[in-house]
Amino acid sequence: MTINYTALFILAGVHVLALMSLPYMMVYGVSGPEIILQLIAYPLGCLGITALYHRSWTHNAVRFNRSLEYVLAACATLVLQNPARQWISTHIRHHAHTDHDEDPYNIKNGFKWAHYEWIIFSPAPPIVLPPRLAEHPVILWQERHYWLLSITFNLLVPISLAVFMGAPWWGGVLVSALRVALMSNMVFAVNSVCHIWGSQKFTKEVSARDVWWFPFALGEQYHNYHHAFPRDYRHGIRAFDFDPTKWFIFVFARLGLATHLLTASNRQIESAILRAEVGVD
């Protein structure tokens, strides 16, 4: 069995530190500015993944202004989900081979495999990007500076704030690790939770499901719709669906910083629903 010891060390280390943050906060407490920092970091990091990595770069459902791409690419390092090149390549492979052996996080190998074991126990597949991304300047820039950005945002900034607030420097590390662990498991859960529980209103061809009660995924929880229409920038298509990533894209489109927003037509959606109801794909 292949073991990725780097991934194992990082995953285990983050989760051990996250657990240590709980007694730390009980003894030392945590200041308001530190809480605000982590509450801001959560959605910013998630949008770097959901809006940029996923909906824009992987599925080409929206195109962002170049300056906004740089900002979101930097924000994505708050989640420690690997540089964009590897993430995109792996996710494209997931869509091409969903629920089959070549699916990197095939849910048929079990919940734990889809959630995190695939990161540790499977060799990283070769990186293959579509031509439109092969020499993308922001993707190349982020890969060159990925670990510098990650260390700065996830360690140096929280440590500096903790010291400024009069807390132990290592307290900043622990609180930041708690946020990273929560964000990581949110992303992991789209591959595990959203392939086991929930509804399959739009397609029954794959295991992906819509899980409305999992809001911390910023809209990625509408996973069945996404697999039915991967190039729709929306995942939650109803007005009351909790999809902050969709709203983020819409707002920046109105500001002129996002273009080429793609959506499935009502006719396509209604046809998919009917086909799923009768079990035809």
C-alpha cells in the first residue's frame, strides 16, 4: 500500500493541533479580534476553492477578472487543499470517472476513503489540465508561492495577532489549526457526505446527492445538481437554496469582475428531473 507521508503528517498534525485548541481556549480564552480573523478566513478560504478552483477553473462556468483571480488564489491557501493544478486535475478525473475505479475519491470504496483516506493511501495521479489552464499565469504563480502564502496566512498572521492581543504565540497556531481542520472536513464532506445522503432529483446516474442540511459547504452541498449540470455556475438553483458561492459570483458579475456565467436552461433542468423520476439517464 502506498502511503503519502507528507499528506499524513499534515492532516494528522492539523487535527491534533485543532483538538489541542479546545483546552487552550478553555484555559486562556480567545480574543474578539482572533475570532473575527478566523470567521473572515473561513468564507474567504472556501470561496477560493468553491468559486475559483471549482466553478471557474475546473468547470469554466464563470471567468473572473485577473486581479480577482490572484486574490482568490491566495485565499485558497487558507484551506490547505493543494495548489490549484493538482486540485483541478483530480476533480476533473472525479467527474470523468465518478463511482468507478479511476475516480480518486470513489465513494464505493467507503465513507472514510472518499473523505480522507484517498489523500493518504493512493498515489497522486498525474496532473492533466485542459489547454486553457496549462499556462495560466495565476495558476503558475500560486503554485510557485503556495507554501509561502499558506504559512503566512495560516501561521504568521494568527501568531502575530495572538501576540499583539497578549496571548501565547502558540495559541494563534492552535486556533488557526481548528479553523483549517473545520474547513478541510467541509471540503472532504462534499466527496463523502454528498455521495451517500440526500436527494437525487436531477440525476440517478451517479451517487452524487443534494444535501440541503449541510450549509457550511457554501453551496457545494447541492452536489446532485452539480453532477447533472457541472457547467452551471449555480449549484443551488432555487431562490431559497443556500449557495453563497452563487451569490458571490452574481455580485461580482454585476461589478464587472466576473463574466461568461453559464447556466442550464429551464427546459434542460425540467427534462433532467423527469428523466431522474422515471430512472432514465
